Amino acid sequence: MYKIAVIPGDGIGKEVMEATLHILDASDIEFEFKFADAGDEYAEKTGIPLPQETIDIVKQSQACLFGAAGESAADVIVKLRRELDLFVNLRPVKAYPGTKCIFDDVDFVIVRENTEGLYSGIEEYTEDGATAVRVITNKASERICRFAFEYAEKTGRKKVTAVHKANVLKKTDGIFKNNFYKVAEEFTEIETDDKYVDATAMFLITHPNMFDIIVTTNLFGDILSDEGAGLVGGLGLIPSANIGENQGLFEPVHGSAPRLAGKGIANPSAMILSAVMMLDYLDENEEARKLEKALITVLRENKVVTADLGGNATTMEMAAEVKTKFVRE
């Protein structure tokens, strides 16, 4: 039995979490779910967006499923990443059938450094405005690049591309680029190259198949993964994993979407795919493939899907359909 921390959070996070747990209830694997609080609504009640009790629950679990945080995201998910040293943010961008894909065969992964860069939170007001410090270290750059190459080996991917802006950010991105090629020397069977972030943004639109794994810094990875979502039908289809040496936290890339909250129409696919990533993290690969295949079948049939996918099903109706396919696998 796996002990899994569950943080539904805010807005549609609660709804897509309920849908995903409904499906996992049919799994052949046993889970013990431990619910924990965080987010805007909890902060309104207590004044604290992320209590220590929640951090402790995640630390004592083998993995964590996270729904969404609203305005308190920086004080919740960013803090969890730092507290648990979840230095990898893994974001697959994959085209699925039955979705509004610009390209039908997109399949790449963004490996985003998760602990530093402009998201280090070092900002201050000046007399004329404000400044922010971009922190890039050898340690963080080397370990995120090493993870990218090891992930390529593990998953059978053939190419790793470093994305940076070292022509302008000569010192910070210079460190990142140098560490990338230093690590690459140990993985001679994997093709390597590097590109500027602005060029990458263009190539994702014009030639996305040139990418297999992209490894990049914090802010660049955040922006490029949302661009990737636009290629394959929107944020409702993009999952993510936050991975450290001892912990894994899995969440959809989309936020709390307050305008959709409470209507029961949110697309649960990204949360379901995040659960697929959790199963892979737990080395339950067969169960992960069963769950992914069940979702793909529902998307391909395009009958019981939410409005953003062209249907009129509720979140829970779509989840029930995925659960039915999951049981049959």
C-alpha cells in the first residue's frame, strides 16, 4: 500500500482531484490517501496558506497529488518545491487524439530547473522601480542537466537540447550552458545541442518535432511549457511532476481557474495524466500505461468529454467514463 498525500487546493483543483481519485479507486494498487490543506481558501480561514502540518504530511508520504493553488501559489507550491528540494519540474507535451492539436505528432518533454533563477524570490524596490536577482549555480545547473540525460536514457529518448540566453545573460546562462556540455560528455550515445530561448519559442511553433527533451532554467521552462500546451490543445492536457532525491509531487500545469470553479465542467485530463506520472515514479509502469490508455480511449472516442474538448460532459461524467475504460484494461 502506498501512502499518498493529497492536496486538493483551490478552485478546480478540488474538482479534478475528486475526479482522479474516483478513477484511482478502481486501481489494482492499494493507496492510503492522506488529505492536507493549502491555498487561498485555507489562508482566508487561518491566515496561513501552507501549514507545517501539510509539509510534514508530504514528507511522510511516498508521493503527493496536488490540485491547484490560486493567488497563494508562490506561498504554496513554490514553497513546497523548496522545502522538499524538488529540483526537477518535468512537463511532458504530447498530442493526444480527439484534442485540438496544431500538430498531431508532438511528443517532447521539458525538464525545468525548479529551485532558483528569477523564481528565487530575491526582489526589492528601488527609488525608481524594483530589481530582481537571477540566481544560477553550478550545482543546480549540473544536477538538472544530469537528470535530463538520465531521463533520456531511462525513457529511450535520443536528444537533449539546452535552452538559454547566454548571448545576453553571459554569466548566469553561461554557467548553465557550460554545465550542460560538461554533463553531456558522459552521455555520448545521446545527441545534444543548445538553442536560445527566443529561437526555441519560434521553433516550437514551426518545427516542434526537432525537440525531444528540452532542459532549461526556471522561468524559461515555465513559459515554454505553456507555449507547448498551446500546441496540443491547452493547459487542460499538460501534467507535471516535481521530483527530488526523496519526494515526488504531481500536479496539473493549469491553475485554479476561478471562473470555472464550482461549475463541474473542468477538464480532468491533466490531473489524470499527473497521476499517470505518479504511477511511473512509483515504478508501477504497467498500471500507468493502463490509466493513460483508458484516458486516450475516451479522448479518441470524443463522446464523454468536457466542453473544452468539444463535448458536454461534466468533470465527473468524464472521470466515470475513464474509470470504466480503466477497469476493462
